[in-house]
Amino acid sequence: MAEVQEVSPGHGQLEWETPLYRTALAQYEQALPHAHVEELVAERLRYPERALVVSVPVKLDSGRWAVFPGYRVQHSTVLGPTKGGVRYDSEVTLGECAALAMWMTWKCALLRLPYGGAKGGVRCTPRELSASELQKITRRFTSELLPIIGPQEDIPAPDMATNEQTMAWMMDTYSMQVGHAVPEVVTGKPVSLGGSLFRHEATGAGVVMVIGRACERLGWTLAEQRCVVQGFGNVGGIAAGELHESGARVVAVSDLSGGVHDERGLDTPGLRRYAEEHGSLAGYSGAERVTNEELLELPCDILVLAAREDQVTGENAGRIQARMVAEGANGPTSLEADAILADRGIVVLPDVLTNAGGVTVSYFEWVQDLGRLFWDRAEIRAKLADQLGDAFDRVWRLADEQGLSLRSAALVAGIREVAGALTARGIYP
């Protein structure tokens, strides 16, 4: 390909430059020397292809009007349409979406899904909004995204504080605009609208599938491990349940209200019922209460990070007492923490591999919607286990052959897939 010309603006001048985006970029830069890709290709993949900022005006239940900022970032369309979640959170920014979109690109490529990465969201405080207000935000946000989303362009999915109802509203809004039902425009929908069986459980179950595979490689027995799970929502709650069913001892879990701890093992099914009934773990008195900060530092074998980004940092990584850290959330471990954990010999199962169950079953949902032919739960679970197992084995082998961390190996494998396609396609025009 042609020699690279310096056309990129200086560092720090781009609107999506934030600490989280710089973390994603730094991880990319660390992996690049081992990926052996052309300089022009490497330079192109440093930046998102498209970023859209919109305003979302909504009439609140009080009669007052509010305008919420919304974002959608598409990192790469080299392998196919972009794919990624939509989150509602008070800290959603363009930079956060850009970082998560980049990670999604490597994740899809690692799993060999025909997608690029995207991410989006609305900056709001969902706990302070009614269902009616959330529906208005969703429908107006979807309308603003109409020029860039579609079954062959960009396919949203649930993320933080969004769920299958959010996706139903998005699907309906898009379908009303085009004049016919388009279930394949989003994934994570209700089954009645073309959603896939096992999609809700896929991310959390996938985390445990990867943990189980890692235990086999390390000669550990999963049923003998003590586990701590930070985050008790769609990912952490499912992962804790799967760990409990596998025979592992779940000794602590937490959500926004704090954590609960019992060294003898928690009643995980009972905790899930309590959280579903009461909306959180606040008020649960059947175990010792701990803070989220204390929970991260409890002695255990496996620490599952299933809350949000930047939880294990340079400040607390030296106090982590786990033998393995499994990243169920995106970006929960900082660069400094990564180095500290590596020096201490703590195995880190990286997010781009460990939490890829969700996007993999989203892909299965999209394929089923396109073909109008649906699979049963057992078939989907088996397909997911095969796909995650294949990706894990490739990452483990690459890490072993090149002396890399599992994170670097996962990123190298994903980058190579995208770079190979971009090299073959070339850069238009």
C-alpha cells in the first residue's frame, strides 16, 4: 500500500480524547508491535470512522422540557455493519463511546463475527426518570440516529440501564419510519419481537464459560474456587448464578447499594430473587455488609468485575487478593493496574474475550431475524460455548507462543483480523 503521509491532527485535539479513550488507544498501541500490520492500516484503525452527537428534547411528566445529549460512535465498518450497545447513564460522553466502540471492534473480530464496533448512549440519570420519560427519550434518540443505523449499517443492543424494552421501542420507532417491521435493526429484543432465546443470559454465562476454560488450562477445578462478583445486574447476577450452579463458592457480590459477604458461601439464587423484588441489595441482612471498595480487596480465587470501567486502578491493584480477575465489564482495569497485576502473577481474563458472549448471541439473533428461522436455547448455548472456546484457545496459544499477556494476545488476534480485511480492501478512494 502507499506510503503513510502525516494527516492526523496532534494528540489531544480530537473531540473524543478522554482518559478512557486514551486507555483503549494505549492498549491498541501496546498490541500493535506484535500484530505486524502495515503502518497505514495501523493509523486508520486508531480513529473511529464516524461519530454523531445529537440533542434529545423530551417533555417530562412534570410538563417541563429537558434536552439530553446523545451519542453514537462507529469505529470500523471493515468487516461489516457496526454493532454495539446503547447505555443511559449520567457519565456518557463521546470519548467513552469512542473507547467502547474500539474495544467492540476487536471483540467482534476476535470472535470472527462479521461486524465492526459501535457504541452509543444518552447522558441522563435513568433512576430519576419514569418509564414514560425513558420511552420518549428512546424514541426521539432513535429518530435522531435514523441516518446511520440499520440492519446492514449499525445494529444497537442493550447496555447499561437499557434492556429488551428499550430495544423494543427502538425497533418499533425504526419500523414505523420505514413502513414495515424490521426486527433485525436491533438485538436484545423480547422474544415476541424476534429476540433470541438465551440472549439475556449470554454475557454472564459467557463470562463463566471463559473462566471455566481458563481453569482447565491452569489445572484448577472451578467447583473448588471461591468467587467474588462486583456488579449484580444482567452480567454479574447471571455470572454469580452460573458460578453457583457450577459448584463454585460465591462468597461476595455487590451492586450500586454496596456488597454482601459470607465466607461460607452466599445463597446466590436467594440474593437474585431479593434484588429482583427490591430493585437492589440495599437492606439485605442475610450476610455481612461491605462497601464496593472493600469487596474488591477480599481474599478469593476469582474476582469477576461486572460493574463498569476503571474499577481496579494503580491505587488498589496492589491490594487485590484474587488469583484470577475476569472482566465481565468493559475496561474495568486501568493500564497501571494491568501492569501491577501482571507483576504479581494474577491472571487477567480480558474484556474483549471474557464478556463477548453478549455480542456473539446478538449475532445469532441477527442471523435468526434475517432468515426468520429460530433456534432453541440448548442449540444457542452450545454454539456460544464453541465460539468462545475457539477464541479462548487461539488467544491462549498466541499468548504462550509470543510471551504476551492474555489481553495483548486477544487484542493482537482481533487487530490482525481487521487489519487483514482492511489491507485486502484498501482505503477508499
